[in-house]
Amino acid sequence: MNITYYGHSCFEIIVNGKKLLFDPFISGNPLAKSINIKQLKPDYILVSHGHEDHIADAIAIAKQSDAVVISNFEIVNWLLKHGVKKGHQMNIGGKFTFDFGNVKYFNALHSSGLPDGSYGGNPGGFLIQSTEANFYFAGDTGLTYDLKLIGEYMPICFAMLPIGNNFTMSVDNAIIASEMIKCSKIFGMHYDTFPNIVIDKNEAIGKFSRAGKELILLNIGETFNFQKK
């Protein structure tokens, strides 16, 4: 299972031969200027909430790739009105089976509004269950006791958690969250893109290590090959 990082909270993960692109914010991110979005051809785009730094490139990439966009009811409808051809609406607590595996849409403690000011519905995170691995993409969330439900739902091989503080969880809170979801391999996201979410990477990795966990901070454009043990 290949995991490629495109900056901020954007990951492409290949699951059972299908390319899943999460929260595409690339062209507006100066740290990701080396990434050409025209080369991205995902089969699915998963959007956790409506803020521009998670949805900015969703329309362009969906149109060029004919991808199915998976998100909450309001966001998918908004994207369809803006020319996206394929969408699958979900809402908190729902689960659906796709050709790559199951997606369950969990609550995230955050806000959600679309770039034009439209209502963005409830923010969420995605729990992916597949024959290759189970993993959790948290989206933007603060530390909330709801995360404990994810750890009780099924075993998770790895998770993407925000660590930048200010808008989301901090590094320290993400360590607590990893305990709640019962997952020790964490890919950090939502950090360094803006001045108020810059972190000390070495300090963050050290804190996770001392807690008996692994924090993986990929370079933009870097691919990590995950193999389930």
C-alpha cells in the first residue's frame, strides 16, 4: 500500500488498486509548488470538510480524473453544482462499501464552511476498512472523547492525525488521540503550511517516540510503502 504526501492534509493512498486522494489542497500551498495537480488521476477524492485548505483543488482534479468524490451531503451537492460529475454523499455514522473497501464517516470536532460561504455540513473523518489494511484519516479535529469510539470499532494499522495546533490538535493532544484510537503508527498532517501551525519536527517525533509511538512526517511528494505485518 503506497502512501504519498502532497502537503498540508493531502495524501494519496492506493488501496486494492484504487487511488484515494484525501483533502486536495495543493495548488494554493506554496510548500507544494513542486506538485503538478494535472498529473493526479485518483479514482476517489475524499473531502473531510469544506474549508479551502482541504477542498481547493477538488473540482479541478475530479473533472480531469472523473473521480468519485466522497464527503458529506452538503459538500458533495456543492461540488456537483460546480461541475463535478460523480459524488457519493455520506453523513456522520454512515458506512458504505466501495470497490476498494468500506468507508465509515466519523465525527470531527471542527467547523465547516465552503469557499464561497455556503454551508459545509458537519466536518468528519474517514475510517477505511480494506483487505490490505484498516486506517483512519481524521481530517481537522480537536481532541475529543469521540475518538475513543474509533479505537473500539476495529483495529487500525495507521492513522493520519493533525498536529499543527491552533486550528486542530497539537502534538501532545495527538499522542492522547493515538491512545484513544489504539494506533501507534501516525502520519502527521496539518502543520507548517501557515505561520501559526509551524512545529518543531524533531521535538514532535521525539515526543511520540518517548510515548512508545511512531510519528511519520513525510516530505511533500514522498511515498511511503506500508506493508501489513
